[in-house]
Amino acid sequence: MTAFSPINSFESIQARLAEGRIPRYGPWLMLIARSAFILIAQGLTFLLFLHLNVPNAAVVIRNWWPVYGTLVDLGCLGLMFWLTRREGIRLLDLVSLVKNKLKTEVPLGLGLFIIIFPVAIFGGGSLAQLIVYGKIGPEFPENTFTHTLPLLALLYIRILWWPIWSATEEMTYNGYALPRLIAMTKSRWLSVAIVAFFFALQHSFLMLAGWQFGFYTFLTFLPLSVAMLVAYLRIRRLPPLIVAHWLMDLSNVLFLYQVG
């Protein structure tokens, strides 16, 4: 019994890979899936806004990504359900939830949040501003940091969106893609670099506000993505990463969104 859960361990994954039960396109499909689903869901929402004659729809839509983001999660969960069934395992085996370990995993997740989040986001964000804009505190595009939503939409993202989004992200990149890519490439650090790239890249598509802001967002989230992946390799358990991610996304909706 080694890395990750017994079912999701390196040895188990390598055995299933050798048996042909893991398609080699599987990790790559999941790495691009979230970005693709974000663009599809965003496009459908934009068309809906145009149909409803929403003024300045291209800017207003930047407020709504957590609402239509659940469509992204459903798409990713559906793909992972299909891929894990091909392996002969369950979707929840990617999480490997063990009740008697929660008393240590929840505090560990809190610790990861306290250590990783401020350094990766604020440190990475400041460095990204300097690289992209040449200064700290540039003028960002409208509706990219402060957001307003109707009350029901705000309640939805504060109650339902973040638990689903955070868990699905961790299952996609850490639970599924990373260990299988390691089994295929035989290199942990190459796999971390590849997965971190796509982990950070998806954030660039959440609010289409020009290439500068997209590049800034990518650079901001790249250190956080690397930190989360390395933490997973270190602790070899997904629940603490989900707890830490929950706290990050909950902070986002509590402080950056308001009724409007």
C-alpha cells in the first residue's frame, strides 16, 4: 500500500495501465476538459444573455461564471465517471474518503490553506502584476475582481457552487490526471509541470477580459497549482486538499461577490 489510496496507488494504476484498462488519452482529456467546458458553458450563457437583451453582456457575464460553472463540473464528473468505470473502479475511489481519518485530514486541510493560499495567491498575484503590467495595483478590466449578482444567484454560489467546484477540480487534476500521467511518463516532476500548466490555464478562461488579464490570471494561479500538486504528492491524500480548496473558494465568494 503506497501512494494515494490502494485503488489509486501508483502500483494499482500501473497494473491497470499495463492491462489496457486506462486509456492513454485519459489524463490528457481531463487536462483540457475543464478549459473546454468553461468556454462552452460561457458561450451558452453569453448567447442566453444576448437573447435576453442583457446590456453589455460581454462584461456582465464575468459576474456569472460561478453560476454556470456547475455545468463545467457536471461535464468533468461525467467524463471521470466514464473513465473510472473503464478502469473498473468507482468515481469516489479518486477521493479515497476514510471516515476515521477525517479528524486529522480536516485540520491538515486548514493548515494547507493557511500556508499555501496567502503565499501563492498574494505573492504570485503581485509577481504576476509586475510581469504583465509592470507595476503593483494596475487598473483591471471591469467586473474581474468585484462582482454583483442577484440574491438567488449569490445564495447559490455561497451554498452550493464552491463545494462542488473545489472537489471536482481536485479530483480532476490531483485525483485523476496527476497519478496516471506519472504512471505514463515515469516522471513526477514532468507530470507536475504538465498538470500545473493546465490547472492554472483553466483560470484564464473564467473571465474573458483580454490577453493581458488572461496571462496575468495564469501566472497568478501557476504557483498555487504547483503548490497543491506538490502537497498531494507529499501527503498522498486528497481530502485535505479538498478542504483547503473549499476554504479558498469560499473566501472568494464571501469577499468578492455581493448583491447587486
